[in-house]
Amino acid sequence: MKLIFKSLGTVPLRRFLSTVPKPLNPVQEAALEERCILVDQHDQECGFASKRDCHRLVDGKLPLHRAFSVFLFNTKDELLLQQRSSTKITFPDHYTNSCCSHPLYEIEHERKDLEGAKAAACRRLVFELGIPTSQCQPKDLQYITRIRYVSEGDGTWGEHEIDYIFILHKDVALDPNPDEVSTALYIPKAKMNKFLKNLRHPITPWFNLIAQNELTNWWDNLRSLEKVMNHKKIISY
């Protein structure tokens, strides 16, 4: 297991300063005004709504919108996990897969279904994990499938998404953004179950579903991903 950041003794000063508790985190507050792409059950675009409106429960309901999740494996076949920053408004301090976010309605080329989701994934890999742009091009992402799920989260903020799943299998340079990521670490397959079982922090609902139902199969087929690709069906949980 290779830790990128492990303890305060190795934390860069910029991370320590940026995660001091604040009444309101301006970076996360501003992100709530970005616009997600609303979709129907078949992943057809049907409008837009702010991230705030997409994630804040109203009468227990959330609008369905498009998202993506990236699973980054290095050449040792270890999976990169991240712990979301304590300043995140949705699922703070939760452990999750390498990178997850949304294509944005206001970025025109990110509205192009699969290619738009790939472009958004590359944008966020640079922003969240500090991966150089040259190391995460859309052509590097292997599209696996789409997953639909809903979670009421903490009862105030939740998720209802059709999630494009991408695998990035290569060695990359990392410089995690402290406003987004508290910890980043590579976990080998043999240690994943124990690691998740012993966590003192929760796991995001989408990663929990994927870890229980899909991840082992993907991991077993990293060098023959065509065996696990499902581009026709949206998997629902």
C-alpha cells in the first residue's frame, strides 16, 4: 500500500491551511452553482439544474443527472482511492474511488454523452488529483458501463445519477488538491476488502455499490477489459 499523504507529519502546508474548519468553504459553495446535465432513465438529456438543486433533497426526491466515476490503476494493478475533503458539502470525509464528478451543462463539449463525460473526467482528474493534462487524455479512458443509483445521503444532501464508469490504467504523477482530497492512496487487490472493512470513515454510496457488485470483476480483467464492458445496458441499483 503506497500512501500519497498519510499523516500531518507529511502534509504540505497548503493542505493544512486549506482544511482548517471554516463556517463556509467558498470553493465548495461556488461549485454548487455549476449546472449538471439532467437526463431521463435512458440517459437522454432533458435540461439542466444547479449542483445545489441536483443534490439537495426536496420531499425525499432528487433529479436524475449525469455523472462519471474514474477508477485509476497503476501498472502494479493497485487502485487509487481518495478520501474526500472535510470541506466538501456532499459526503465530506468519505472514502471513494479515484475521481468522481459531473459533466457540466455550461461546457458545451461536455454535453456530448460519452465523449462529454470523458472530457469532464479528464478535467476533474487534473483539478482534483493534479495529474498533468498530458497524462490523462480522453483516449486513455476505457469506458466500461453506466450505473444508475440513488442515495439520500445524510438526509439533506444526496445523489441520483447515471454514472459513466471509466478505467484509467497507467502510472501518473499526483498532486492532490486539498480543497477536494484529504488523502490519496493506492491499494492492492489482496488488501482492499480488509482496508474497507477497517476504515474509520464512511464510503460513498456509489463506491460502496460498485465495490460490492462490480469491482472484483473489473480488477480481474484489467488486461482484457472488453470482457467486462457493457455499453448497451444501464445497470440499476
